[in-house]
Amino acid sequence: MTAVCFMALGFACNSEPDNTPSNKHFNITSKDLFIVGAEGGNVAITYTISDPVAGATVEVNCSEAWLSFDSSMEGVIIASVSANATSETRTATVELTYDSEVANVTIMQSESAGNNQQPGNGDVLFAAESLDGYYYGQLYAEEFGEVADRYVVMLSDKGVNNAGQAFPDATYYYIDAFAPVATNEAPYRIAVGTYTFDAQNSGKPFTFTAKNSRLMQTTQDDVVETFFTAGEMFVTETSITLNVTVNGKAHTVTYSGDMTLQDVSNNNNNDDDPTTGQENEAKSTYTSDYEITFPGEHRAKWMYEGDYWRVGYSNYTIMIMNKSNGTVFGDTLQLDIITDDTNTDGDFYGKYECSYKAGKNIMMAGFGQGITPVGSWLIEYGSGGMSNYAMLIKGNVEIIDNGNGTSTIILDAYDCKNNHITCNWTGIIEDGN
């Protein structure tokens, strides 16, 4: 699949200017030209109806076999574009009628395109291969002051591992959404409807929050997070179309497939620990004790991860990395800590015990597949690349606010081979959000 983007006002198939005045009752509010890659995807055509006419409905007229339409949601029509196996660009005019009023939308599909392509104007087209997410019910919705169910949905190209963690070198669109309280039982899916971007983080039904909804792009040793600033999301029984603004650029994300979410609505006591069994994935290449150092040029930063481990407390990632002229060298340390409060502004000072059991004042133990660990870990780089790594599985870390803008990190931990891994570092920890 691939997705859609672009708008050209007044575009028509005969290239003549469209000077038709706006309809009285019925008007298109989305783009009137959608360009889709050869792999196909979904586009969301949105409209408004003012002063409704009794008995009138929106009708879709288009004879192209490579297009199908879902008009079950009020205010939006989802057009599904099949893959283009031909060597020619194809174009269709979709005629929408309401009462006696008519509006046209053009859909153009290229003969070849790749996933996540970036058109010349910088807009991004992304066809998600995976949907992962959680149904929280009203477990955490009360913090927003509304009676609604809360969902977290991640649309990505690689999915997540069995602990719900992101893979490296991947793209994730993380959506923190609210919908009316579900009347059905599991399995849960995000409710069908049109969701709007909520800059006030009200938690009202059919919104997604500015506070948590974001684009996450991972590398082998880092995560770059950029929060949405505007957008809409259109959900059907089998698909999601997300149109959001990220760094001033339009991102159109499409997904079609299994919509089932994991039910974590009863996990208020962390009975379903997401790290269950992960201690078997802990690895280390060290054969003796090791002291972590950061000589010369390096950077330390913290990132707020929300209530990532679903225990009701704030989660932070702190990373210290030797890096010069874009090259990583020496030691890289990641600490994955859970505080004892719900702050969001970097108040992570205190002492944390290393454990696989998520909870307050915990440094999450390291685990993961191969050399792609999550939790708390150490990677050592030599002249030929990575030379050693260790996932930290026990011990503690203390993070001290020195009161002068600097912090001290004292790590006293062990890897799975019982090698003693230590660090005593002082410096500035930057806000990496």
C-alpha cells in the first residue's frame, strides 16, 4: 500500500478553471486533488452539510473499477485505491452529489511509487504495514476529566516486539485517542468515526491529544520524537486514514487490515506485566567488570515517555552518548526509569532499583532481541564499530540534582553474567523531547 497527499485548488480533468460558486448546502472541506502511489491506499474526502435537506443523502458517482468507497461515516468518504499494475498514470473524477448540488474530487494514481515517499513540497505519504495498540477503557481517561474510553494506536512499518517496544530503523505514528465508552466486550477495536486533533487535551470522545500523539523515528541507538500540531483521523471497520501536520509538513498515513487492540483495561495493578519472560532475552558480551566513561565530546539527554509501562507513573529515558562529528564512539548508556509521580517536565531525580517488574522508582532491566536491547543497557563502540554490549539486569542508579544546572548519575549495576557495570558521571542533561 501507499498513501495520499497534495492539493491543487480548482483542478479539473479538462484543465479548465473551475469557477463554479460554492454550493449552498454541500461543500468539500478536504483536498480536491489526491495523488496516490502505485501500491494503492486510502484517501479521506471530507465534507460539510449546512441546513440539511430532508431526505437528501450524499451520493458517490464513479465508474472506475480501481476505486471503491465507504460512505458509512457522516462527514467523510473513504476512497480505497487498488494497486496499479499498469505502466500508465491513471486519473478518476469522483462526483459527489447532495440534493441537486454537485462537487468533484480528482484522484490520480502514479504508475510507480515507493512507500513513505516524499513529494517535492516535503509532504509525506506513509502506508503503514502494522497496527499495534491498546484499549485502556477508562483506566487513565479520568486524568482528562471526560467520561470516555482511551485507546493508543501505533501505525508503523515494522510493528513492535513481544514487549510492545519499538524496533530500530523504523517509523511509528503514535495516536492517543478517545472515543465513547464501548458497549461491547473484547476483542476491542478503536471506535469507528472521525477524530479531531485536540490542542486542549480535553479527552473528549472522538479526539486525539496534542500531549501524547506524535511521530517516532528510531535508529539503532536513538528515538527522534516530533509531536503533531494539527490533523484528523478517519476510522472505519477495516482501515485508518490519518492526516496530520508534523514540523509544518502534511503527513498522510493509511492502514488497512486487522484492527484488533490488546485489552489492558484491567491492568491497574500491573497484573499483566509487559516484560514477562524478557529476562530470558538478557545478553552480554563482557567477560569482566566494566566502568563506563565519557571522555571528550559527548551529550546527555532525557526524554519523557508518558506512562509507557502502564503502572500509573511517569517514565523517562536518559541517554549519554560519546559522539563527535556525527560519529558514535566509546560508551553509550541508556537508563529506562519509572518515577513515583506523574510529572512531565524532567523531575526524574532519585534512586531506582533495577528490575524486570515495572513499578515506581524502578530502573527497567534490559532485554531485547540480539543487539537491539530495550530497557537499561550499555553499548561500547570501538574503531571498527560496536565491540561490546550489556543489558543491565540488577543493581541501582541514583540521579542527583546538583542545584547548579548539572546532574550526577551514579550507576551500580550488573549484567546477566554478573559483571559489575559502574558509572559516576556529572554534567548537563538536556531536554531531548
